[in-house]
Amino acid sequence: MYHSEAHNRTALLAFALSFIIILSTGFWLDAKAGDAFGAEPSILPRTKIKHKPMDVELYRWDDASLVGRKPLLFVHGLHGEGVATFHWKKLIDTMQANKDFQNTYKIYLVRYNTQAPLAVTGPLCQKALLDLHKITGGKPVTIVALSLGGNLVQQAMMAEDVDKTVSRVMTFGTPFHGSPLFTLNWFQYSIYKNPSHLWSRLDHSVAHRLYFDRNINLTRDLKWDNADGMMPDAGSFRSRIPLGPRGDLSVAADANFALYKMNSKPLPDKSKFITYAGYLINSFNKRRATTRIESHMLMPYFFATRTVPAHLAFEHSVLKMLNTEMSRVICKQDPKAPTVRAYDLNDGISPLTSALYLPENALKTHILGDESSVKELRGATDVGLARVFRNIDHLTFVDGLHPLFTSTSLRDELNPEAGKRTIFEWILSDLLTEPGSSEVAKGSKPEQAKDQESQVPGSSNI
């Protein structure tokens, strides 16, 4: 039977439309199954990057076959959903250059709304992990997570079936116990109590409140769980400066009891965790006996090198500034002892004790007021492997940059006998080393600590 030309055009259009629908349906199903794109996530259109995802979306890094390899999932941190490749490109490029890594892992990534409550994204992450486990043929999943991403994974692994699908979790600077920085009244109280210039107190107080007004999920989900008992019951306080620090601080109202309760449960299996923690040493903060005259003299230097870049949104400068502020957090005082500065060792976001996922008993007995106390943590951790690195901040784990211009060769302060490597070499080594093995992974050649000791500028006491 013959058709008219108009009919033929209609039939052709209908066929083309049907083909597009089939393709788009297949694409949607593929995306939901966790293999949305055949190329890197950087090909996502800018319009999609700018929109918050409604789900925990799974992507594959490339089209290479999974056969003979294990799935490795990268989980980004705060605002990573709005950045091409979700902040992972530099680290992944380094990993992919290693043949042993290529033969061992196939990379997947997630994208999720980091401003949504963990109570919302947690169940979505559980589904995504189960989906990935299914589409990869039931293979156990290894996870690498930055900061808030580690909290999301922890929340997801509270379900036993999800915990069973995960073989290992490597976290970078994750605030497992929260952070004093995210506890509004406590941080405002610390600004209020610390002697400083009126302008500085006003500036820090307003900037802190404005930022967390826009990131309320941090103050809701990740304020300090007070497992160490260091939060004071200070009560109501108000600066006489207009817009200055103010609040009403109490343990009952401000401690994160939901996070405390979650950290007390038997799941997730902490033996699966490799926790990386870092801390910055601010040379000015170390001199506790610094005179007010010296403080005033050095102020122009810190204003030019830290305060101005921080206000211009240079991320490492912001973290250095927050490191200073967090080291001044006012803690609960023992009448028989001077004020304890419990959070000097932090990466600008997470105190060392929080990033290491320390158990409650260790939190209460190991107050990390100075560097000499770090070595006392050996044997106090209950994760599969804990590592501590000096003079790095919260972003060094993913961009490799060292904010204090120190050597890129890092020593694990909990295992100094293991020598020195760059941060990416440490990550690669631990990913390629089988759990429970002390053998150094292939492709990572640690430098001898004794040969590097003198190469760190201004760090004779490393």
C-alpha cells in the first residue's frame, strides 16, 4: 500500500519522535540505575550543575569495563554538587595514572544536595549504594568521601543491608562528632569571650551568623555532639557592640544529641573505616604568652596575608582564619585547672578528634591541646586505620595544596615509622593495600623520614 507524501512525512516524524522517547527513557533508566553518563561528569551542562539535585545521583567516570575490577565510589563534600567533577578531578587523575589502580578499581561518583538535611539524603544514599551494588554484580563497594560526604555515608550505613554492601570507607576531614564551628551559640560565645579588637569581634560575629543562615543544615546536623563534655553551660550573653556576639549557650539546647546517639550505635562497622585527619599549626597561636604589643604589631601582616584573602573567598585563607578562631573556642573549665583549649588541632573545619571518629572514652581522656598529645592517640582509635597529617587543611586532601608553604612530603603522625609521602601517595597506598595488611602498596615509594626532616621550612620540631 502506498501513502501520500504528507502521510510519509507524518510517519517519519512519528518514528523519529518514538526513537527519541525510547532513547530518553533508556537514559532515565540508566541514570536511576547509577550509570548516567558514558563520559566524565565534566560534560554535565552548566545549567544542570547550577541546579540542586533532587536525588542522590550516580555517575560513572568513564566507559571502561568493570570486569575484573571493584567499584570505587567518590562522595563529595559541601557544595561539591555545583563544581565540575565534584572537586575530585585532580585526585582521580593522579589515581588513574597508576596502572595498579586502573587494574583494581572502576570509578563511580555521586552528586547530591549538600544543603538538604541528612535525614533526607541519608535514605536516598542508602538506595544509591544498594543500586550500585546491584548493577556492579553484587560486588562490595569501596568509598572515598570528603567532609560532609563521610557523614552522609555514615548515615547510610546505619542500615545493616547497606553496611554489608560496603567493604571500606576512606574519609577526609569528616566531622563525625560535628564541629564547634557549627554550634552557633558556642562559637558566638567564644568570640564574645576572647579579647580582641572591637572591629574584629563585630566582623567575625556577623560573618559567622550570615554564613550559617545560608547553610542551616550544618548547624542542624553537624553541631558538636559534646561526647567529650567540653561544652560549657554559659547561659545568656550579649555584647554591648551593636550586631556583636550574642546568644544563650547551654548543653541541653546546643549539644547535638541526635549525632551523639548515632555515634553510640554498633552500626556502621567502624573497622571498615580509614579516617584521614589533618591540622594546621598557626605559629602566632602557638605563642600563648605573646604580648598585646606584639599582637598589635603583627596585625597588619595577618590582615594582609589571611584576613583580606579570606574576605575575597580564597578557600585556603578562609580555612586558616577558621583554624585560628576554632583554636580559641572557650571550653568547660575545671576549677582546678586553667582554661583548656581543646580544639587547637583542626583543619579549619573539623577538630582532629572529630575527623578521627574517636570513641567517646578516648574523646574524654585525650584532650588534644597541643601537638605533643597526638602521639598519645596511638591505640586509642577504634577504626580500621587512622592517619594524622600536620600542616594541611580541609582541602589538601582533594587539591594537594599546602597552605603554609611546607614540604609536600607528609608523615603520618600516628605512624611516623612509615616514612613520608605526598597526600595523594598516601591515599593511593591505602586504597591498594588489602585490609589488615601492613605491606606498602605497589606504586607508592615512601621517602625516608630522616632524609626529609630538614626539608620542611621552619619546622625543626616535625
